[in-house]
Amino acid sequence: KGKALVAGGLSGAIEICCTYPIEYTKTFQQLNTERVSMVDVVRRTVKSAGPLGMYRGLSSMLYFATPKAAIRFGSFETCSSMLVDKDGNDKYGLGKSKGFVAGLGAGTMEAIFVTTPQETIKVKLIHDQFLSEKPRFKGFFHGVATIVREEGLAQCYRGLAPTILKVSTAQATRFGIFNAIPFEYRKSPGGAALSGAFAGGISVIIFQWIDVVKSRMQGLEAHKYRNSIDCFFKIINKEGVAGLYKGVAPRLTRVCCEVAITMSLYGEVVKFLNSIWITD
């Protein structure tokens, strides 16, 4: 389990540094009630804050990236071990669906302990830049201190329900599809990356609407919605069903890259740890 935590943590930190500008663009689009293209987001951000503006909110992701990925992979390994007996046999007759069940458990743990507060902080930091010419938050720690002082610590867990739903179903789909792909196709780093990208893409197409609701519930204008269900129907009434798929292009790109990087890196880091860290 220790190797899973270390390998997952390293993979997560490297991945978020590579893909954050795409995450920023996706969140920006979802928070805007008007149609905004990816090019418009980049142009507007660079004009107001320079190229580094595309990394606004990265700190909230980076500080949490290591524990998030560590909990994800550690929980997946723990859940997987609970589904087999001491001889490694399928305890409950789940077959290939073991990956889906273990992924569901891993995603739930990830959402509760890391993703919800991390996503709330990230969304508010990006929304702050989006709403004003001169952002109120002067970085990660000032932003967190201001949010907690003005809204209370409990606000960091606003949107918990849609986040658990989003992360648990996403991880169940990604781990499930990835592990259902024959091992010979994912045993190499390239094969693992392609398999991960495919699994990630499917999860986005199925569950994008949950991510949009989550972003709205965690933004600076979350007070407009009574709860996640109210948010869901207000989006449909005002923006149509298409409103539930805002930001799908950058999110699809980011998630495919994210899962490709983490799945391929995770396997390679575990191989390296096995060579220097001897366990039973």
C-alpha cells in the first residue's frame, strides 16, 4: 500500500503541472453563462494577467495533487484487496467488474478527503479572476484565508454531493475500463497511456454534466442555487441541455492527458520502487 501512495502521489504532481492550463480553460468556460470559446478564454486571460494567468489556481491543485492521487491509488489497491481472498481469488464473483467497484470506493475516498475542498478553492480562485479586472485573492494562501474568514470552513465542502458523485463514477469508469483492457495492450508505458486516455475520454463523455453542476455549486455565485438539483434544472431552463456540456472540449483533452500520464507513470514508478523497496 505504501508503494501505491508514493507512486500515485508522484504521478499526480507531475500530471497536474502538465495539464493545468487546460483545466483552467475548462473551469472558465463552465463558470461563464455565455458561450466562450477556448481561444477567447486564452486571449482574455493573457490580456488581463499575462501568460501566467493560465496557471491561476494551480497552487490549489498542486498542493492537493500528491495526496489526491496517493489516496486514489492507495484506496484502489485497498478496495481491490478486499474483493479477493487470501489466495487472490475473486471473493464475490465480480469478474472484470472488480475494477469498477474498487474505483468507486477509491473515488469516494478521494472526493471526501481531498477533491471537494481542493475544487472549491480552485473554482473560487479562477472565478475571482473571471469576475473582476483586479482579483481580490492575492494567491493561494490569501485566497483560502479570505474564503474561510468570510464564508466559514464549511464552505470548502459546498458541492460535496456532486463532487462525490462526479469523482466516484469517474474513477469507477476509468479504473474499470482500464483494467478491462487486456493486459498485453497496456503492459508498456505507451500502451498504458493509450488505455488510460481511452478510459478517461469515456468517463468525460458520460459524466460531464456532473462536473458543470459541481463547478457552479462551488463558484462565487453558488448562492443563486438552493442545492445541486436546483442548479441542474436552472442550467437546463436558462442555457438548455448544451449548458450541461460547457467546457467539454478542454475537459476531454485534459482528462485524456491526465489519465494517460498517471496510469503510465504509476506503473513505471511502481517498477522503480520494487527495485529499491523490498516488501512481502
